[in-house]
Amino acid sequence: MIILTKLHGEPFVLNCDMIETVQENPDTTIHLNNGQLYIVRESMAEVIQKSIEYHQQIYGTVLRSEF
């Protein structure tokens, strides 16, 4: 789950595993695999970085505990 900001300034939490596509045109638009659409203040690069950090946190912990 990543924290993002709607255009009018309201923060919300998004399940980044549901992201299908992210586009900048010029606003960052996130399409989920269930058909939902979100327009956020964060850039496409920020959404990607937040998703990477989330997955590193989750899967890094799992991988470290296996050894």
C-alpha cells in the first residue's frame, strides 16, 4: 500500500499491486486492473518509486527471514 494525494489535496492509500498503468498527461493518471481511475498530484516517477519501496519493504523482509 502506498500513500498518494488526490488533486484537491486529500491523501489516500492505494494498493499498488492493483496498478495496471500510470500515465502523465500532464496530470498523473493511475488505472487499476479493476477499472478504477485515480488522478494524483505525485509524478509518474514518484508513483513508481513508492511502489518499488513498498515491494522492497515487503519482499525484502520475507527474503531476509528465509536465510
